[in-house]
Amino acid sequence: MAVQGRKIKVLFASAEAVPFVKTGGLGDVAGSLPRALNHEGADVSVIMPKYSIIPQEYQEQMKHVAEFYVPLAWRSVYCGIEKLTYQGVNFYFVDNEGYFKRDGVYGYFDDGERYAFFSKAICEAIQYLPELQVDVLECNDWQCAMAPVFLREFYQGSAACRNVKTIFTVHNVKFQGQFGDKVLNDILGLADNPTAAGQLYCDATSVNYMQGALLYSDAISTVSPSYASELQMPFYGEGMDGIFRRRSSSLRGILNGIDVDAWNPATDSMIEANYEPGKMKNKAKCKEALQRELGLAVDAEKPLVVMIGRLTNQKGLGLVRYAMNRLMERGVQIAVLGTGDKDQEDAFKYFDWAYGDQMCAKIAFDNALSHRMYAGGDILLMPSEFEPCGLSQMIAMRYGTLPVVRETGGLQDSVIPYNQYTGEGTGFRFANMNADEMANVLLDACEVFWTDKKAWKRIQKQAMETDFSWSRAADDYLDMYYGLHPELAR
Ligand code: ADP
């Protein structure tokens, strides 16, 4: 698409990005959306923490481009900026070993401080790196939520920051960054600013970073249209629904895409054999290899249901646990790949033990295995209680592995239910958080698999041919960016 004015310059802030570090969907998005937007005529750079767990090969390619001190309340904290251009996108890494030299990414006692530092460092970087010339700062999730607050409270006087418009993008409202109000004085430097502090308080003694971003940002976005509506409801809003309702005219939902080059059964080198719509024979080879690898009975006629994702309550695992016996009795195979809450991990380890060659649980984070599972499965089960967007169902469809999903958030926006009369559809859906309803629909899907191979193939083809690329979403993103800068005609 031709952009008439100059290219809009966007700084995309995220706590994770593929291929450097990923714990979930946000990493995929930050690793692929900026490239797609640049392709469509924007100029997007990414800023993220320089974790010590970033693979060495990338760390060696980074160049030190700036260093400065970040004011955090009464302290000044060192910050280096390293730069790496990856697949045409400039990535800036915020370096401070005290905060980011850890074994993992999140879950440390000082996360409130680590990510307040990251947010402040973003504002400083906008000043110290003249090449950035930021028009729009897009902050993703709570880890950089304080940046729009800091920008307005501390940096309005700076020429580099004055015209920066801010967007806050919600990938999951469950994680808000809530901390004891001591941070106002010790870290945020906002204890003497009652107006700002008032926007951050969420109860008598706690402040909430995401709440700050929702109130301070010029626009709010989220990762699917349905989730944008759900966020305004008490059931899904996690206490923020009132703010979402109040700001609904500035809120929009844009369905995520996936990296269709990285996730492509026709070229994927991590799977047993490549296949594509119309040439599906090799998918059977992938299934056979997966059954063998996971110790499942090698049988083409047994529907192989895969689940790939975090093992947390959000993902509707209670329904699967409840329905497990019924599904096993019907001869379904289930393979789970994930890590998460201990009780969920234990439950699936138990099923693995109890159901022998019909059930397998791999408690691990294993990207290569996830590719083999997307390729080797027949069905992907995703009965989420809520799902802002969900990438697994889109990846599965690209691999001809048909999703069975609950109608919520991005699952509802990306899976078209199979209609046996018209033949339309890319998967199967159920409405309520009810294990029997889930099992009924999953077994309906199996029935089609068992008895109507022609229909199954047709749904697979429709799923695989759906456009899940980022170019579909890029136009909406550009609309949002240019909408904040009408002077930069598109
Ligand atoms: P969420 O962001 O809620 O974790 P998504 O479906 O949006 O869920 O994205 C999850 C991404 O992480 C997908 O790319 C999925 O394949 C990947 N993933 C999740 N758990 C694992 C795991 N244990 N091993 C490999 N990949 C995983």
C-alpha cells in the first residue's frame, strides 16, 4: 500500500519477542507484526529488555548504541541500549544486568521495579536515540504499561517526546501488574503527584500499572474484536471493565495474525514430511511419526487430539479433566504439550500414567515438538474460559489440524463452525463452560473424522486456505497509527 505522507515511525515496546525470548503469544506477535507493518509502509522498531537468556548468537550481533542513567524515584539507574537488525526490523535492547540477568523472564520478587525501569528506559531512549523520531509508542501488556504514564508526567517538556502519541495494547487483561503502593515513592517517583497516584490506585494500598496505561494512553487496542467487547463486561474485564466501557470510543480489537513463513506445513523443516492443501498424504506420515514418538498406539483411525499451551485455568483445562474418561472410553487419543500450574501439570501427568498408549502429557516448553504436534494431530482442543486472541488455533488450522474451541475472544473470531448442510466451516465450536457440551462437540468432530472423510478433507482445505497472515491485520494497525496523527496523511 502506498503511503502518501512520510512513513509513520512507531516504537513497539514488548517484554518479549521471537526469536529472542518467548513465553507465549505476545512473543510471537512482537516477533512478526512489526515486520509485516514495515512491509505495508510503516517504520516500526521494537524495544525490549536485554535478558541474559537471549541466545548467545543474537547477543554477539548486538551493537552498543547508547547509555544513560534512568531516574527511578530517588535513584539513577544505569541503562545501556544495544541494537540488532533482524529480518529488516530494528530491535533495541534495554540493558541492565541487575534487572535482566536472570534464569527466566517473569515471576521475580522485584518485577514491579524491573518493568517500571523498562518503561522509564523506553521514555529515555526516545530522547537519547535521535534516529527513533517516534510518532507512536505502542506499549504491549503491563510490563511496559507505565511508559504512557511516565511520558505524560515527566517527559512532556522534551522535544523528542512532545508529539508522541501512545497506544496501549491488551494481550491479556488477567495480568495487570499490581503492586503495593510503596512503589509510588520508591520506584515510580509519583508519591508527590496526587493526580497521577490517584489514577494508579486500584484499592486502598495497591497500584495497578495497566490501569495507568488504560487511563493515560491516547488509544487502546486489543487482539480480537470479540475480546474488545468482552473486556467491557464484568465477567471478562478483571475489574477494568468500567474503564474499558468509559474509553470504548478509543478501544478497538484487531485480530492477530501468525508468521505464515515460520508456520508452513509445505516448507517446515521440523516436521516428518511436508504437505499442502490438495496434497495431504504426508500429513498421515506426520501423524504416524508423532504417535510413535509419544508412545501412542499407531493407528490412523484413532482421532489424535492435541493441546499446546500454558497449563493454567484460563485454558479451560477443568473441562478436559472432567471429560477425560468419557473421551478415552470412545477411543480418542489425547496429547498435551505445556507447562504451567503445578496441579494442572500433575493432573495431566496422572492421565498419561493412567491411560497408557491413549494419552500422553509432555510437561515442557518445546518449540520443535509443538511443530510436530500441529502437523501430526487431527484435532486441536482449546476450550478456553477466555482467550484474547489465541494463536494455537490459527497455527493448527494452517496445518489442517481442525480446532475445537469455545466461543470466546479470538477463538470466536477465527474459527468458522462446520455446517453439515452447507459444508462451510474451518473447525468446531461450543458456547458454554460445560464439560459435557465440550465433549459432545469434540465427539461430533470425531464422528465426522470417522464417518465422512470427504467432509473432513473439505474442512481441512478450508482451514488451511484461510488467510491468517499479518497483512490482513496490518491495514487496521496503520489506520490506528495514522488516526492518531492526521497531519501525516496516509
Ligand atoms: P497465550 O499467549 O495465552 O500463551 P497463544 O495461543 O496466544 O496463548 O500463544 C501461545 C504460543 O506459545 C503458541 O505459539 C504456542 O504454540 C506456544 N506454546 C505454548 N506453550 C508451549 C509449549 N509448552 N511448547 C512450545 N510452544 C508452546
